[in-house]
Amino acid sequence: MIKIFRKVRQKFLSKGKTGRYLTYSIGEIILVVIGILIALQVNTWNQNRIDTEEENQLLQAIQIKMQYNRFQSEIGFSRYSSVLKASKELIKISTNQLTSVNQEDINYCFHLLSKRFLVGNSNKTSIYDEMIGSGQLKLLTSNELRSELTSLKANLELLASYEDLQTNFVDNHLNPFLNKYTNRLSITVNGYEKDTSMYDKVLAKSFSTIEIMNSKSTNADVIKDPVFINLLTELIYHTSALLPIYGRIDENISTIESLTSNSSQK
């Protein structure tokens, strides 16, 4: 089409018809501009289609990651809740608030005290960091989803900090006391026999071939020891700080799951 305009334009110019020449020149320019605009529109449409496909793939990846984070969060919350419950039970026993107590139950409480599950520390690099590093964050069109992912990252980092405090206390203060004054092997082996979660069943395999004497007693003096009561008090303090963070993480995950589901259906 442009070649035809050019030939006609040159013909008019050779005949001295300047007005006609200018008219066809303008027409040629308009055609070029229209062609450029159409090409740009097609490129924009193609890029938007590619971005939409990549965003949907990213949303699916986020949903899978949230399923894993929820799985971790549920285990962590359950384990630290059991630590908290066991600590309070032992304090009640030590202060004579419970009169009828089974020795096996006491030993199981001792078994629960050292349970842990490091959700925050196992997510030092979150999916938010991965998206920033790969440049994919810009593909998310939902500002609310971006904000919720940022909040989840912040809560995981906070959880990691509090996990460190709780773990360091258990490793450096509580466990040395228990190692000195209780039969940890007997308590652990018998404790794993009572555990019901799949995670604990996996851990129990390490002790499945160990034969021990049928020793299910714990020195009564340990439970009454003021040092032990103080250790339990501090354990409750550190462990209690974790549970509200788990609650916020659960809210983050639920919101992100809802947002990714709604966005992928558009």
C-alpha cells in the first residue's frame, strides 16, 4: 500500500501537481503511523497474555507453598502447645494442685518438654524473597496479595527470632538439668511409644531398636526442686510467645490462599 502511495506521489510531483503530492504524502505518513500503532497494540496484547499466563503459574506456585507452610504451621503449633500443656501440668504436680497423678503421665510430660519444630528458621528464604530475586513479584497484579506476602515474611522472621530464644533456653538451661536428674533414655523411648503424630513416629524410628530396662519412675525430688519449677516457668514464658505468632501466620496463609484462588479464577 505504501509503495502504491509512493508511486502516485512521485507521479504527481513529476507533473508539478504539488497539492496532490502533499495530500498523498500525508496519507502515506498516516498509514505508517496506523501500522505502528497496530503493531504496538498487538505487541501489548501478546505481552499482557504472556504476563497473565506467568501470573497464573506464579499463583499456583504460591498456593502450593501455602499448603506446605500450613502443614508446617499446624505441626509447630501442635508441638509447642503440647510443651506448654506439659509444663503447666508439671507445675500443678509440683505445687500439689494435682493429687491423683499417674507416674507414666508424669514421665510423658517430661518427654514433651523438649519438643520443637522450627518453622520460622526453616523458612529463612520465603516465597516472597524468591519472587523478588527472580523479578516475578511485578507479575502480581493484586496489591493486597503483595501486602499479605510481605506480612507473612515478617511474621516468619519474627517467629524465627522467638524460636531461637526458646531453643537456646531449652538447650542451654532446661536440657542440662533434665540430663543430670532424669533418665532421658527411658523417658524418650517410652514417650515415643505414646506419641501419635506422624512426625513423631518418624523420629521414634531412631529409638526403635534400643532395648531399655523397664524404668518408668522419675525422681520425685526433681518435680519439687525449686530450680526445676523456675525452669518450667521460664519455658512457659518462651513457649507462650510463639503461639500468637503462629496464629498470625495461619491468618496470613488463609488470606493468601483466598486471594490466589480468586485471582486465578479471573
